[in-house]
Amino acid sequence: MLIHMGKPWILGFVVQHWEALAGDDERPETSQTDFQYIVRYSLPGAWSVGAGPSISVDWEANGNDRLTLPIGLGVTKTVRFGNLPVKLRAEVHYSIVRPDTFGEVWNIRFQVTPVIKSPFSS
């Protein structure tokens, strides 16, 4: 994970990989990579626009069924519930590349995130 939280841009990426190493022989093999890119632009009034879709690669799938590549856009608004700041986000993603046999075409994401003070800040 690498994230730059500057003003006015927040940029970053998160990479995860899952691999089957041992276990039940009757379960299918797993080898999948997930890459989330994050691009957000801060606006006045605690608003921001941007996206954070996840690109997936199923290394066990055949040719055209391996990759899911979404693009999208969303808005975020930070509000307060009492003293607690909370980020409310809505994003829409469209998969411009997706598996032929089964794959998501549209993804709609709603997110509610409480904002807590970092234990690492002084």
C-alpha cells in the first residue's frame, strides 16, 4: 500500500494477492491479484471527487476470463455526527474489460467511514 494524502490530491494504490498453498485437494486452486488505484481531488466544503475501483486478475482462469478492469467516478462528503467526522461516499464503476463467461459490468459502491485521529500523529 502506498498513499499520498496531499492537498488537493489524494493518490495511491493497494495491491493484494491470494494463493492456494495447501489444504483440501477437492477445492479449486486459487491465484488472484487485486490492485486498487485511488485518485481523489478535494473541493471546498469538505467535498471531493474521484475513484478507487479494484482491478482483478484471476490467474487460474482462461485467457479472456482473467481480467476485470473497471473505471469510474464518485463523490465524497465529510459530515459530522456530534463530534465524530464521517465520510459518506458514492461511486459508480463500469468494467471496460471483464471476463466473457462471468463478470461484473456495473458496480455501485456506497461507503460510510468514521474518521478517527491517527495514533501516529503528534
